[in-house]
Amino acid sequence: MRRKQGNEGFTLVEVLLASAVALLIFLVMFEALFFARRVAAENKLRLAADSLAYDLTVELFNRELSWFEKLNVSDVWEDGGELPQGTNTLWAGEVTYQRSVLPQGSPATNWIVTTSLQWTDAYGRWHNLPQPLVVYRQRNNR
């Protein structure tokens, strides 16, 4: 036969300590979820910015060779602008781009097409591509 002891179970201090540890773990996991959500959103915007910069660059790259030949050897063609708010669903803020075409050689034998992009995130912070997207256009009539 087993004797019943008076100190079976947890004390109040042990219950409070276990509850505090459980609460701390819950709060850390909750903050980790917010961090993961923010990082995922930033990565999504970064991928969208990469694809938008690519689209803007390819639009210039695919122009007729006669358009490129009209550029003066000493001139750099530059274009910049802001995307209208209704054209994109990812960015809540502004999206601005800067494109340029730099002729190489005299007469020009190839051209460097460069595109950079800036955008704001949900917190109002400005981001840009780490490096501008650069494409080389050769003299040929594909």
C-alpha cells in the first residue's frame, strides 16, 4: 500500500515559472512569424522589381536598329518616369524607373541599355535594385 504524501503535484511557483516560459516561447514564435512575413513581402517586391526592370529593358532592346542609329555618338539617351498607381497591385507606394542607352564607338557599333528601379515598401522606406540591369545591344537586324 502506498502512502499519500502531502507534497504531490506542482507548487504555485513551478506553475508560474512554466507559464512564463510558455508565454515567452509563444511571443518569440509570434514575432518570428511577423519577421518571416515581412521578409517574404520584401522578397516578393524585389522579384517583382527585377521582372519589371527586365521588361523595361527588353522594351528598349527590341526597338528597331534605325532607332539606335539615330542616337548621336556623344549623346546618352535617358528616360525616366513613375509607374501609375493603378498599373500594379504589389506596390502600395511609388515606383520610379530610370533608363538610358549609351552608344559605344564612332560610329556606334553597339549600345549599352541600362535600367534602374526604385520603390517604396509598406513602411515607406525606399528600396532599389542592388545593381542596375545592363544589356548590350549589338549592331544587327535580327
